[in-house]
Amino acid sequence: MSERHTDISERKAQLVTRAELDRARIMLAMRDVTAIAAPGSAAERATRYRPAAAMLMSVLGPAMGTSRVGSWLRIAWISLAVLRIARSWK
């Protein structure tokens, strides 16, 4: 009975270890997929913007959220483009 109890406890320990290993493999795979599918960090994206936008993103981004500041910058960019088009028609 003692030998059987030892075998069962060893098997349980082995199953727990395998589950932890599988969890670690899944987490690595998720990080790889996220790195491929998700855009780069805010600093990497900010270098593609014009210097004023990069400054706004670096100052306001962490405080207010990069997606919100990015949306505001996009709206500002579109409104400036519309303003330029309206001035050129006059």
C-alpha cells in the first residue's frame, strides 16, 4: 500500500510539473504572438510622428493615455488639413 501511495504522489507531482511547463510554453507563445501582432511601444511609435507630436506623446501620453492623446492628435491633424483645404479654395 505504501508503494502504491508513493507512485500516486509521484504521478501527481509529475502532472503538476507538466501543467506548469505547459503554462510557461503558452505564455511564451502568447508573448511571441503579441510581439508580432501588436504595434511597438509608445516610444517607438512616437519617433514616427513629427517632433511636436512626439513631444506631446512623451509628455501627455503616460499621464492621459497614449490612445486618447493619439486620437486627439489625429483629430487635430484632420482639422488642420480641412482648414488648409478651405483656405486654398478662397
